[in-house]
Amino acid sequence: MMAIYGPLALILNVAFFILLAHIIMSWLINFQVLNLHQPFVAQVWHGLTRLLEPIYEPIRRILPDTRPLDLAPLVVFIIIISLRDFILPELLLR
């Protein structure tokens, strides 16, 4: 079971930090701390967005439309934290 838990925990940890970087970056862009006209910022932002959009899209179809506020990242964040901190350790104990 540990052979499955290790790689799965690593994938969830990497996904957690990628999602955290995307959320913080979106706040910094919205509060105009970061500017998308800077090439490095735009490149990182578009890369993270392309990476996370396939995860957000099915969740956006399920959630109600809250147009100015996108709740998909919050839902994905909660799912990743639940899997990483509660469900995987519980499976390891069995």
C-alpha cells in the first residue's frame, strides 16, 4: 500500500502547490500588483491556466454561475486537501 501512497501523495502535494501559486497569482493580478504585460508574468500565468483549466472546467459545469466570482479553484483546493490529509492516510491505515 505504501508503494501507491508515496507517488499519490507526491502528485497531490505538487497539485496543491501549483493550485496555490495559481490562486495567489490571480489575486496579485486582480489587485494590480502583477502586470500581465510583463513577459515572464504572462508566461507563468498562461502556463498555469492551461494546466489547470481541464480540472476547473468540469467543476464549473456543476457549480451554479457566480459570474464575477469563480468558485472552481476553491472546490479543487478543498478536494486536494481532503484527499491529501484525510482520505489517503485513512486508506493507508487499512
